Amino acid sequence: MKENSFKRNRKVLTALLLCTGFIAAQPLAVMAEDSVTSVHAVQQQKQTVTGIIKDATGEAIIGASVLEKGTSNGTITDLDGKFTLSVTPNATLVISYIGYQTQELPVVAGKVMDIQLKEDAEMLDEVVVVGYGTTKRKNFTGSVSTVKASETPLALMPTSNAMDILRGTATGITVSQQQGAGQAPSLQVRGQKSVNGGSTPLIVMDGVIYMGSFRDIDPTTIESMSILKDATSLAAYGSQAANGVIMITTKKGKLGKPVINVNTSWAFSTAAAKPDLLSPEDYVKKVNLLSGLAEDADPTWMREFEYENYKNGNTIDWYDYCTRTGLMQNYSASVSGATEKINYYLSGTYTDQQGVVKGDDYDRTALTARLQSDITDWLQLGGQVNYTYNDYSGTSVYDLYQAIRLSPYGRAERADGGGLEKFPCNEGIYRINPMWNVESGTIDDHDTYATTSMKGHVLVKCPWVEGLTYRLNGSYSVENIERDYFTHEGYYVKEGSSDDRYSASTVANYLASANGYSARTKNTSWVLDNIVNWQRQFGKHYVDLTYVYTRDSYEYSYRRFDGSDFAALGNTNLSYDGLNLATTQKINGLNYTRHTNVGYLGRANYNYNDTYHLSISVRRDGSSVFGANHKWGTFPAVGLAWTASNEAFMKNIKAISYLKLKASWGKNGNQSLSPYETLSKITLGQSGGYSYPFGNTSLVSWGQRITSMGNSDLGWEETESFNYGFDLGLIDNRIRLEFDGYFSKTTNQIFNRNIPVMINGLTSMKATMGQVNNWGIEVNLNTTNIQTKDFNWGSTLTFYMNRNKLKELYGDGQDDITNSLFLGKSLGAIYGYKNIGIVQEEDTEYMAANGAEPGDVKFANLDGSEDGKITADDRTILGYKKENFRMSFGNTFRYKDFELYMLFTGIFGGNGYGQAVNYYAFRTSSDVQGDNNFNHGWWTPENKSNKYPRINYTDGRYTPLQGYGFVRLQDLSLSYTFRQPWVQKAGIGNLKVYMACKNLFTISGWEGGDPEVQQTLGSGYTYGYPLSRTVSFGLNLTF
């Protein structure tokens, strides 16, 4: 299936590239047509102008756009930063390049123009993308973190998911590690605000709410990403913005001739945090002792082939057996360009990823076509089409619990090449070969996601009212998910020692157990925005007014067909294509939901003399998911800022280049309900479970049953927040410091509330109650340390700390100990008995009071009971899962044509934070006697450990904690750009080769795996997916 998918997608990608090559020629034709009427008139008057374009250090800028103003006549600079262009007399040149200020210069005939561009990273006129529009940074009163992805070292990093760009590069947001090929990370902005609600921020792409999946966002098409965090920034999206908003701006064409860009990379991955397990010798000692034998006794408890391997000295490393060197191949091509009237961008990307766990395969094809045209001076039309095809087909294993637990003397394969052994150690059905689902050939899996999305806009600039515009945005998206899954009869082979278990005649006995399903999901969404905006400058007064009317809808449709028992058919050769031949057939999981929203926004921005800034907005939202009594919510916000550096008294302070103080307040909402949860629900027919026999027949009638109680008062989960901070530039903005502090309270949380027992047996219903407060600080420091012609060094330091506190819960003033929710304490509390060491032989009083024995864990008598007995009253909060704070430190070094980038990230504990339960880093015994374990000792009379309990200790009160803080070299890249004459002679505009690495090393005291996700052996038979260490090599070509 994968091979066919690749061939199909490869053809589609090839077709796209052929089309883009054809379309690329069209703007040239347009340019020619635009000028044909005037070419004869001015041909004799043309004059040639030459020049060179440099940056502030004197370094030549390659590929800068040089355009004759008012025409489509232009060129770009060569490898030496030089250009030659024929222009009309008295022409004006428009010089532009990404990351630099655009300049307009009159033509200087007869001599070489020496032009120096200034970087715009420090510009006060830098545009910030906000809700339903843009604003200049100098006028912005809120808090935003912007990450530029295009043409930066971040663009070189190997990733299959766009959200990876934000990990460690922006303050106020946490981005988890991907748990498998093509998997999406989880995101959280400014802490956990809800006990039960989600934390995923709203995604807005190119100004329109994005309702699709992260997997459908092609990282190669992203220009920049901005995280909106404060109330005034989020108010534009009202009820959907309490968890933050991520604004994604995608690439578009640049003025000048068409540009063809080709990028390819190969990324090799290995497991980065292999757990340290007991050696085969120590494993035998451990199980011997648990079996009541001497540690050096003959392991007679082993089953037949396991014992044979032991005698022959044959061992297996199950972790190595399940993992491999992963490979991610990425191929992308784009054609882009622009004239004064038309802007276009077309791209195609193919990604093929093999994860570090065998069988974890993924590929994606992504196609993008974007076109924008200024029809007249007052009318602009734009459209975009995106298509993505994600293929996860093939069985995968995302949890290596079995690989950690299995005996090192087990066998993965049967003798004489007979195939996989399902039960490597004969330890029962819970200890099977980790690769059985993947490599046994007994499971078929088809899992694909095809998404087509269309966007368009109409922009009308009112010709009779200066500054007045109307914009209509529209988007429509359809995602079709195909999931077919089949388990053949061979999957159900029994445990034993004879290979006859796998014979065709024996396996045929399990045909009645064979089963499968075919499921189809369709997700349809649309968004419609009507935006009226008026902007005017009156002397020193600037006014920006916006009104928005928006609607959106999301529909979910699911259908599933199941089939089981193929004994009568006699085979399962057709797999899931033969479900209609099963003895038992069932239509299952029919489901349909629809969620609609409507919103109105009014916003006014004002500034005086670019010094005093005010932003006021009100959003009114309605949503179909809330109760009849709370369908609507109102979300106001106000922001203030003062650019103190513009004041006269600041002018003499030369060290301060820029200083702005800001504060904002507002409310936002969180739609934490699914459709129809405010309504009472019933089940009909057999699924209701109530049958009524009538008469003397065996037939029954099925009744209806209420399954949940509705609540028409369920409404918005509201977050009220206050933000304050400053932006500071020092020494001509070579040092730039951004500080933000915030406080928020989230009320009307949604819980299941206990109610008196109803006649139908219901004991709970959803209700709004509770409050969670958050506060935190964010610091972003950027410095230009060295800037010369040949060498540049810049650094970025980020710091982020968040705290939360549960202020109210169920309204009764009581803690919820069962769910570790404590009033006045942080979420993520770990509650239990405090461990103060290991019981030793001399602890006679403790043993007598608690029935303990030497080697047991010793608990603190916190209630001070005189009898010294440990009871439930001795439980306490042991620590918190939340980290104390997190930091990142990045450096970029440029020497001539070399560029080196590195990013260190870290999570830090302290003050009880940054803790997690890590049972088997200390405990040895588990529920299966023959389990392997992490490599550590245990208490014995000869080795009286005060850290590890006795080997057979299993007291459920034991809650050992370990800090998961770490420092990691997350990103490292080295690139070289060729500027030799042969490059230009070959017709190449830019040629770059690079190496990029992720997760090269981690420093941590955590035991068991990746500290960032607190990876370890859990109590629920889980371990997780290994962290990947990746090294990639790539090539970037521009023509």
C-alpha cells in the first residue's frame, strides 16, 4: 500500500511541478503585455543604470529586488550584490529584500550606485499580524511572540510538523515532543487554565480561522508564526481565544522575475534516550530471588526455549530489536513571483518518514496554489487552494512497554526461520513480542487523510472615502479519512512451546476470531468573515477602526461497518475488502455532529504622535454548543501603551534607543463543550439495554433509556486577564529586551456534578463551577554581539515561568483528593505518603507500629500520632508535575558564507516543581515475576540501601518522585552558501548546502527515558515512544 501511495503521490507532485513551471512563465508574458504599448515610444530614451547593494556591514546582498517604480521592469542582484537595469530617464528605483527596509532612490546615470540596506528587525514600522488585520509594532499595545521561519536556520531543521518551529523559540508557549512519525505535538499557551477543558490554542492562517489538523500545514510554506497571548490581542477571537491564538503567515511571491526554489533533505534518526535495563545476569538474579531461589541458582522457572537460550548464552536486546535508524526524506519545489498587479506562489512537497520504531511509517503530499490580483486600484481578488494527503497505513507500535519488560533470554523468532514468535517467554498473554502486530503479517491497516481546502478574499478600497476598506474572507475545507483494519486468524495463536501452533491447520481453528472494520470520516468546515476597516492619519493623530461580522461551521460525519467470524467462509484472503462475507456483520458507530459560531467585533485603535496608544474592543459571540440560557457571551478588552522614548526628556539618554510601556485587560472564552452536551440524551432500541417481552413468544420489544441529563445553563468558560510589560531597545537596538507579566482567572469551569439518584440511575450532570488562576512572566532578550563585514554573532535568550492555583472547585469548599485537586494549590499536585528512606533492622518501633519489615519503604508520620502508625491522615502533597520554569538560549554565527546556529533548551525544577512519579527507577517487583526492570539494586541484609526497597516490595502507598529537569542541545545547523562565479554561470541564483541536527544530547537526572515527557515504566503498562536524535543533510537551490 505504501509503495502504491508513493507512486501515486509522486505522479501528482511531478504534474504539479510541470504545471508550476508553465505558470511561472505567465507573469513574464503579463509583464511583456503591460509594456508592449510603450516600448516603441521609450526605446530610444532608455538608459542603463548599474549598482551594488550591501548590508550595514558591507556584505553584498544576493537576490535583492530592483524594480523601476510604476512599472514591472525589474531585476535581482547577482552573487556579488550587483545589478544592471535599463530604465527610463528620471526613473525611481524600488529596492527591497526580506528582512531589510524597502528604499526608493532616484536613478543616478553615469556612475555605479552604491546602496546600503538597513535591517528592519528593529524597525518600529514592522507589521504585526493581529486578529482580522495587521498593525505596526509601534502601535501595538498587546503581547505577541513572532518567529520568522523562512530564510532562517529554523527552515533547515528536519520536521514533519509545522508546530515544531515554536519549540524553544517563543516565550509563553510549551510544545511537546512528537510521539511518532507524522504525529502532532500538543500546545499550551500561558499555562493550564482549565481543569477539564482543552488547552489547544486557536490557529489562524493568513487571517482566517483554521479548523483543520496540524498535519495538513506544510512547514515549507510558512513565512512566520506569531503567538497572541494578552487580552487585547485575543479579544478579536472572543469565545475561541482563551487558550491563545497562533497566527500563521504563509509565503507569497516577491516583486521581480519568477523564482524557482528547490529544497531536498535526508534526515537520519536514532533513539536518543535508551533506558538502562538490568543486565541478563542481574535479570536472572532478580527473578531467582522473587522465585524463592538463591540468586545464583539454576533458573528452573524459565520455559523451554528461554532456558535453552540461557544455557547457550544467547540474549536479545528487545529495545534494539524494536528500533531502527529512521529516515525522513523531504522534497519540495516552489515557483513564486510578483508584479505590481499580480502575486503568485505555487509549491509542492513530498515527505516520507520512517520513525525510529519499526513499522512507524508516514508520508505526506502537500500542494499549494496561491494567486492574488489587483484588478483595479480599488479592487483586489485573491484565492488559494491546498491539498494534502497523509498516509499512516501499516501497523505501528507507539509504546515500547513490552520491549522493556521482556526477558533478555526470550526468542523473537521461531527456529529454522519459521517466523515471529508471539510469546517470547511464555509469561502469559500480557507479554507478547513487541513486533507481533507489525511484522507477523496478521494485521492489515489502511489509514489515510485527504484534505482539500479553498480560500479566497475580496478587498474593496472605497475610492470616495479615504482609508475605508471592505474585505470578505471565505474558506471551505473537506477532510476525508479512510480507516480499514483487519485482524487475521493467525493473530490468535496460543502460547506454548511447539511450533505446530503456527501450522495452517491449527491457525484455521481461529477463523471464528478473525475480525475487522471499515470506517469513513468526513470533516467539513467553512468560515466567512466580513471586515470593514477605516484608517486615517490626522496630523499627529492616527485612528484605526474595525468592524467584523463572522460565521463558521464544523460538521463531523462518521460511518463504520464491522465484520467478524470467517469460519464459514474458510479464509480471510480478502482482508477488510471481504467484511461483507463475515458471518456476523454490524453497522456500528453512525455519528453526525455540527458546531456553528457567529461573532461580532468592534475595535478602535488610536495613537497620538506615535507616543500614546489606546486599543478598545468588544466581541459578541454565539455558539451552538452551549445551553439555551447561555448561547451568547460578550468579551471586552482595553489596552494602553506609552512610547516613552519619543518624549523629549528621553532624547538625551543615548543608550536607550526605544522604550515602550504597555498594559492591557480583557475577557476571553473557551468552548470546552462538544456539540449536544447541554441536551439530555437517550438511546433507542437494543443499544438502550432495556427489553420487554410481550406474549408467549421469544420476541422482545426494546425501550428507550436516558443516558445523560442535559443542562441548559451550561455556558462559556471565561478567562479574565491582565497583562503588563515593556519593550526596550539599547545601543541602537543592538540589545532588545521584551518583558511581559500577566495574571488571569478562569471561571465557570465545566465539571460532572453529583445529583440525587434519578429513577433511571443517573447520578451526575454537567455544571459550570470552579476557578483557576494563572500568573507568570516572560522575558525575550535579543542581542547583536558582533557585527562586522565578515563576522556576525547574535544571541537570543528566553525565559518563561507560569504558576497556577485552584481557587474554587465544586462550590463546597472541599478538596477533591481522588483527582488530586486541592484548593489554594497548583494543578498537577502529587498526593501521597512521604517517603523518608528505607526501614532498617534497627527501626523496631516503626516496624512494630506498622507491621513493616526491613527493606520496606519508611513513611513520615506527619500527623504526629503517638502510636507512630501510618494512616491516611499522613498523606500530603509531595510535589507538583508542573515545571518551575523553562529557558532557551540560541546563538547564530555568520562568517563569510558559513552560518552556524545552535539552540539549547531546558526545563528546570525546584521549590517542589518539576517532579513526577517514577516507580521503577526505585522499585523492582512488578505484576509479572519475569519482568525485566531498570538497572538498579535492591535492599538486602548485606547491602542495606536507604534508596531502594527490598526486591519483592509492592506496597501501593509508595510514590517515589524524581525531578525531570533537563538541558538539551535541541537544534544545531551548519550551512554554506556558494557564491563563486561558476554558480552564476550555471544559472543558479542561490546554492546552499547544510547539515541540521535535533536533540544531540540531553543532561538530566531523570531515569528511564526522555525527561521532557517524563518517560518511564508506568503503572498502566505504558512506556511511550522514544525521543529521536536526528542528523539531516540538505540542499537548497534557487533559480
